[in-house]
Amino acid sequence: MQAVAENRRARHDYFIDDTFEAGIVLEGSEVKSLRDHQVSIKEAYCTIEAGEAWIVGMRISPYSKASLDIPDAVRKRKLLLHRQELKKLFGKTQRRGFTLVPLKIYFNKRGIAKLLIGLCRGKKTIDKRQELKRRDMERERQRMGI
């Protein structure tokens, strides 16, 4: 499973408590654009409205060879999750501080586009600094051979 797009910034800005795999409702030309890696999920986020999960702000560039029915590049797209997962996510996101962040888009073994969603809590600036210090210490240990 090779990642089509990854949101590396999310791991820096959030504590990821849990992850879920969701399908995405796409049109044909959007799937072709995904296979060409013409997607960005940096500004994207997920919401749950009326018992359905949606991804907002994901940019899929129009496929260059498509001629008919070219969808909007930044439209709202529906996510496919099990009912129990939707209930769990809805309950958790209603609590203060939790949000749903897309982490990665990839194609599974059967060739179906999947989105990895993280149930996240925001990091504070001091947490980010401590994480950077910890990484620097690990690099120094690796360099020293310890």
C-alpha cells in the first residue's frame, strides 16, 4: 500500500489517539487524478453532519484528459464508514478538544481509494518544543552509537 498523499503536518500539530480507515465517494476522473498523485490534504478536515462523515478542503486537481463532467477540485466529499464507527466518532468529536484529521490517502490491495482518519487532540506550543528536543536527543544518540 503506497501512500498517494500524506499529511505529515498533522503528526506535528496533533496527538493522534485513534485511527480509522474510510472509503471515499469519488467520480471517475478524480480516481485518475489520485493515481497521478494530484491531491493535497494539507488544509483538509473531516466533519460528521446528519449521521454522515464528510471531508472538507481536500483538493483533487482536475484530470487533464477528462472532457465531460469535471467536478469541483475542492468540493465536499462523502466518507464511507461503518455505523458503529460513525457513532463513536460523533461522540468523541462532541467532546472538547477532539477533531478528525485526514492523515493519508492510499489505494488498498484491491485498488480502492482509502483515507486514513485520525481522531486527534491539538498540541500546545510547549508540547511541540518538547517533541523537537526529544528528536534531537535521539539523533545525537544515533550519531554517538549508543
